[in-house]
Amino acid sequence: MSDRMNVLIVGSGGREHALGRSVARSPLARSLFFLPGNAGTAALGTNVAGDACDLALALEVARREDIGLTIVGPEEPLARGIVNAFEQANRRVFGPTADAARLESDKAFAKTLMRQHAIPTAEARIFDNARAARQYISTRDEAVVVKAAGLARGKGVVVCDDPADAILAAERMLNDRIHGDAGATIVVEERLNGLEASVLCVVDGRTAYVLEAARDYKRLEDDDRGPNTGGMGAYSPPPDLTPELLQRIDAEIIVPTLDALVRAETRYRGVLYVGLMLTPAGPKVLEFNCRFGDPETQVILPRMRSDLLELLNAAVDGALESVQVDWDPRPAVCTVMASKGYPDKYRTGLPIDGLTDAASVEDCFVFHAGTRREGDRVLTAGGRVLGVSALGDSLEAAADRSLEAVRRIHFEGATYRQDIARARQAAGN
């Protein structure tokens, strides 16, 4: 498409700010709108008040603002069918339909699909009854992972070294419903060992373009201690993810997964995110996501020299084969700054200082996540507040630059890791 267009980005986090920054650089972009956005996205375009899961509102904005392409960031609107609604209204939208998004929204479905099509993953059993889950777990001697099958906002995975802990986790999900309906079905699987990696690809229904890979860190504290979070940082590319290994992942995992969906008469268009464990026996799938990762997007997109909007337009038009993507060879590191108490209870409304000073660090990008603007002040508005990304000639240099910028930013109780890209791996399954 040659005409400049208005673009709507659905979501309010660091991923959406990173998407907006890249789209704003495109000569194809005219005006940007965010639903609902944050204090950072407001500097790139127009924030529209409302809920990212309000499908009727998203359609209304698309019509009112003559939106040429809508990009959906979070998983929940996708699972609720925002793409279906837009397609029925003949509006261009980037993302998978609700059926295709089941790869993320229903872990039991994804596990069954992988089992049926010999896609390498952890051995697992699926339960909707706590008694049956308890009986199975009690026969296991090794560590297991208990997962809520539905969308649990990054909190539905419990890694258990002791079977007693796994039984408790299963009972809390199935009986106590700590994750609501998302935990009405659970997956109990073997714990895989190795290095984790995130491989994302843009899919147009037939063709998949594999983006530069990343590695994220889920644990709250240095040395992979503390509770699991939505992600406390990331870097790209992982040195151990060689071109040969990426080709193997494409051939053994990505292509068979998309083929399996085609056989099920499910067309996949959007981003397919493959969370992997690089085990001694080869790469195995930990999870699928149906959208750009967060914070992986904050290290992948700063390395993309090409036009992101051109790439996403080609995917919507089924023309990925016509697009060439150029990458900055330098690595990128993102350090997440979170509120004190995250991922549990935390305060919001705290003033943030030093943002301009941090953004002045060379090759550094401050992506807003949980922020809002009140007058001339930027305040905290979420658990993960900022993602501070930097490019460098080496991973160490990028990590140093990211931390240099982080230390220029101040808000009460700011929490962040100091070992992103330095610790051996992102722990957890």
C-alpha cells in the first residue's frame, strides 16, 4: 500500500509503546491512535480512553478515525475475538482470530495439538478434576509444572520441585479457583531443563517470517530468585540460538504448528510467539503466545531497521514474501522497572522523575508500560512501570547502557534486576 494511513494500536503497555515508536517512524503512517495507551504513547499520537477489551469501542474508533490498520497488542482482546469483529466489519486488522488464538488462550488445546502432530514439547497430562490431578502427581518423583489452561495474566504457571507443592497448586487452581475460569482446566507437565528462548514470527496465513530471537527473565529478583512475573527484562539475540538452531526450530516446530492449524481449517495471521526450552535433546515448546511478547518486543524492534508498518501490512495482505527485513547487528537489552510489591499488591500514582535524563543516554529507549500523565507529571499506574532498552556493541555494553539510564529514573520503591543479559538464563518453565 502506498497511501499513508492512520493506525490504531490496541493496548497500554511497554509492548504497545515500542510498537508505536516503530510505526511512527514509517513513511506509511499518518496519525497514530492508542486504545487506551499510556503516558509514553501520548507523545506519539492520540490516546483514546477506554478498555482494550471493548471490541465495540475499538471498532467505533477505527471507523471514526478512518483507521487503515489496527494492531492488537494484548492477548485478551484476541481471545475475545477482536479480529473476528474487525474482519466482519471489513476493517484491516493485524492479529489472529479467536480460534487461532486458542494456541495461547487454551493451553490444553495447544498441548493436544502438539501431541497429535509430534511437535516437541514436555510430556503432560490435562485435568479438570483435583482428585485425579492429585492421584497423578503423587505418582511422580521428579519436578513438575502446573499451568492454568486459560489466560491468567502471567500468573498461572507454578514450577514445583516437590510433588506436595504441585498437589497444592493444582488444588488451588481447580478447587479454590484462584485464577477463576482460567484455572478450571490445568496442565501438569514435566519440568524441562536447559536455556529458555523466545522466537517470534510474523505470519500471513501461508508464510512465516522469523524475527530476531530474544530471551526474557520472568523472576522478580537477581539470580532468578523471587516470584514469577510478566517479565523483568530481556535481551536479543541470545548467542546460543545459532542460525542452524533457528532453522531447526522453524522446520520442527513453526512449520508443523501452522500446518496443523491449516488442517484444522484455522487460518493464522499475526504474530506467533514460541516460548522454548533448549534442552540437551533439542528445542521443545514451553508455550505459544498469539501476539508480540512483552518485554521481548522492547529488544526486538529497536534492532529492526526496516519499516515495521510495511511488514505488518504485507502480513495482512498475504504478501510477506515480497518484504525484506534489515536488522541492526548490535544486541539490545531491556531492564524493566517495576512498582514495589509487584507482582502482588503495589501502590500507584507515584511521581516519576528523570525520564528526560534517561532518554538522553545514547541508543537508549525508555518505553512506558504502567504510566499515566497528570498535568505536567508522569505517574506510576501499574506493576511494570517502564522498560528501559539500549543497544550496544556487545551484550555487556548494552546491559551497562540500560542500567545507566535506569539509574537516572526515580520513583518511590522502584524495583529492577541488575543482571539482565548477565545471568545464565531466564529460569522457570
